[in-house]
Amino acid sequence: MNRKELDPDSSPQAAFGARLRSMREARGWKQEELGDRTGYSSTHVSAVETGRKMPTLRFSRSADLAFGIADTADTFEQQHREIRHGSLLEGFPQYVECEVRAAEIRAFEIGIIPGLLQTREYATVLAESAVNRGAITTDQAEERIALIAERQAALARTPPPLISVVLDESCIRRPIGAPGVMAEQLDRVVEFAERPSTLLQVAPFTMGARRTFNLPLYILTMADRSLLSYAESAQRGHLERDNRFVLPMLTAYHQLQAAAPSQTESVAMIDQLRKGSP
């Protein structure tokens, strides 16, 4: 039988596969037996072990249960997250870990609807576009879409965080995907505005220089009232915890909210766009 030798140092995905094979063989299990224990086929197990298939979160958690390491510090789930985060900008994985625990979330976005408000179809178009450009792989695209769903699900907790979102007008006017995709996405944005723990505003082009930010920005207030911010450029993201830098951005965010139209006016703007009015 041909056996593919693995180089665990070549990539996080290869390290995952090599460790999976090593632990399986240490227990004397065939791939079929591990497949039975995890709910996957032996072909799937083989593909993960040899790096031909990206391990999913579900597979990783199933492997942790099969090997009895789910409650340890060195799980396959943790390795999976390291693989998934390999296609994300620096600082963003750490931001997401804080986002799911935040008491308040403030977001400003330019050009695209932020992930917390995206429909799966909208997110899929963005991910597939990145694949077509060669920026990420198909597996990484699937993980990006899954991460958006995980982030949204994590916010459906009790009590929910307070979420304020300011969208540059370009977010609602830039067409993403087929007309139906964009129509459903605008519906989702309006639904978001109707929730009791959210605030939505659109910063119109007419604000001009009164728009206080030129890059996307996220500001979190944690349960202990500490603050942190996350901003990114095309090449990297930066998570900031120092109040000397976060507080001025929080002030600028409040100035943006004060200058932008109200939520009622913003929703009316989106409704006009949904009806085809300029």
C-alpha cells in the first residue's frame, strides 16, 4: 500500500494531518475505525491525514471526542482554528475572541456590509471572489463563511450585546452578486435595525469631510468596561487595548454618530434603494 509521508512543518494543515495519523496509529486504529468513531468515511479521514482536505470544525471536535482530548489544552479544535485563521488578517482572530464576550460593539464599515450583518449568500459571493483572484483557497473560503455564521450565532446570547453600526453609503450602494443577493442583504440590514439591542445609521456621501473615519473600525466595550479597538488596512489588522489610542477613536465614533442621519432616516434611505429610487 502506498503511504504518503507527511512533513508536519510544511504547514498547519500538514501538522494537523500528521498528528491525526500519529494518534490513530498509536491506538492501533485503522482509518475505517477512526471514521466510525467520528462519523466520517475512511476516505475523508485519509484526505485529512494527507492534507488533501481541510479539517472542518465539526471534524476537529469529533476527533477530540474520539481521542478523549476534548477538555485538554491541546485539542484538534485549537489546531483547526489556527489553520482557519491563516487566511485572516493579523489581529482579527484575537478580535473575534473578544467580540463574542463584548457587552457593546461599535462598528464602522466602508464598501461592504460588515460580517455581523451579512447573509450567507452575500458572504459567499465575497469569498468566491477572493478565490477567483487567487487570494485564498476554496477551503479557506468555506471557513470564512463558517466564521461569519459562528460570529453571528455567538451574539444571539442572553442578554445580547448592544451593537451600533454606521455604514458608509457605499456599503448599501455597491452591488455584490446578483440583484436578488443584494436585495436579501438589504432586507437583512433593515431587520437588524429593528432589533431592540441594535442601532443602525448610514453615513451618506453628502457628509463629506464630516465622516470621521477613512478605514473600517470596530470598538468593543467588555463586561468590565475595558475598551479595545480593531482597525485594518489592506495588508494587516491591528488590535489596540491602550486607552490612550482607543479613547480618541471612541470620541470620533460618537462624533460620527452625531453627524450621521438617525436610524429612522437611514432605514428610509435603504427602503428607497430597495424600491429602486435614487
